[in-house]
Amino acid sequence: MTPPLAIAKPTVRSAALACALTLLVFGSPARAEIEKGRILMEQNRFEEAMTEFLPAARSGNADAEELIGVMYAMGLGVERDDERAFEWYLRASMKGHPGAQSGVGWYFEVGRGTAVDLVRAYMWYGLSAIGGDPDAAISIEEVARKMTPDQIRRAEVLINDYRPWMYPFR
């Protein structure tokens, strides 16, 4: 005899189905955390957003790392801290995140959170441009005006060192 329809108790099967639906909608559990965190940021609920971003960032998700960098850079839900912002941006940058790469370039250009280093600023802006950041081309032109031809040559060498590793198909 079949029991009458009732609200099912959570089972391994229903948990697997919920996980599968999350993956279908967001692509991964980390993606779901990040999207929830973005929504919380739009609602000015920054501490809750940070709670969503941290597990994904600690798992190496570049989007989450970059967003934490933004939060430290702007003092959103945390005390503004340029050194921590720079470090979070750098983590995401090394994974090929173009927005974070522009952030690292800016920090090197102005010397907040790190020392001024125009060669590295140019390099990170260049990598960001390769990655598709539309503002990076403008930033690279601006920083180039402050540089000597030798500094630009050194930065181009660094870009060519990093490019095949970060962007092997570009």
C-alpha cells in the first residue's frame, strides 16, 4: 500500500536534488554564495556579504577574493585597509581576474597598500587589458606618461612573461 502524499522528510536524495538545482542555477556552490553576497552588498548589508564571500575566497575563488578586496578598499562593512585590499586583489589577480589586476595596477601606481612601482602598475594594467577590462587601456596610457622608455620596456617583458601563463589562449 502506498502512503498518502505528505511533506517529505529531507533525505539524501532530496539534498542531492537541491544541490543539483543550485549547480544548475548558479554553476557552483561558490557562485551561489557570491551572488548572494552581491545582493547583500546592493542592500548595504556588508557584514553579511563578507560572510558569504569568505568561504568561496578561502577556497580560491577569484571573484570572491576581488570582492573582498573591494570591501577593504572602500571600507564596506570593515575598516578600510589598503594593505589587506591590495593582498586580496593580488590573490585574485594571480588567477587572471581582470578587475583585480586593474586594482593591483592602481595600488602600485599610487602607492597605497604597497610601494609605488610604475613598472608593476603598467604590467598589471596590461594584463588586465589582455583579460578584457575595458578601463585598463586608459589606465595603461596614463601610467605610461609617468614612465621612462626603459621602464615601459621592462614592464612589457613582465607582461610577456605572465601572459602565456594567465591567458594561454589570448
